[in-house]
Amino acid sequence: MYKKNAGPLMAFFIFLAVIFLVAPGGCAHLQKPVSTGPGAGRKVVMMTAKSYKFTPNNIRAAEGDVIVFSIKNISSVTHDFTLKDPEGRKIADRDLPAGKTTVIKAAFPEAGIYEFYCDIDFHAALGMKGRVVVGGK
């Protein structure tokens, strides 16, 4: 049976379908890669977070690097920085309060792709994500 007021509900389901169809391909376009520099060791990456983007979102590092992410949230809402290793295990998960800078230290002991994203509902699907590509020695 068809209901006359189904329009708003149908629009909501279409919105969800679009989000879930686009999300796997990634709304976030990877920016030009930013390198942490030659040789393994401690590196600092200055990053900004805003709705719905991290800059930079495409980082190159060396196996053995320890990266100190200095993330300034330039938006008016709280975001999150979640980082996973190549096997999908969480290695960092911190809130990023609005208007504040948060420092997060993470080790990259092995080569692979480490994904990061904002874990707040729909933020990653809308493009707030990126990666650290760690090359071998």
C-alpha cells in the first residue's frame, strides 16, 4: 500500500544510498603526497581538520618512523582522529576539540598502508579520511 507522505522518507533512503555508494570509492580525493623526509626516525606532520577534510591526507613515511601529528581543528565542531595499521587494528583514537590543536604520536614499524579517518557518524563517508603509506627500508 502506498502512502501519500512517503516523499520525505523516500528522499532519506535515496540520500543514504548515495552516501553508501560513494563512500567505498572515497569522497576524499587524495591530495598530492607529503613526505616525512628521508631516513627513519621521529617526524612531525602539521595537519588541519575541518568539516570534512584532513590536510594533508596523503602522507609518505619510512618504515620505522615515529610521526608526531600536530592536528589543528579549524572547524566549530569536535572531530576525531582514528588511525589503523595495515591489518585494521586501531593504533590511535583521539578527539579533536573545535578550535584546538591536538598532538598524537604514532609508530610505523612496518611497511604498508595505514588508514586514518574521523570516526564521527558519516564524517569519513563525506571525505574526512586519509592514509599514511609506509615504504620499506
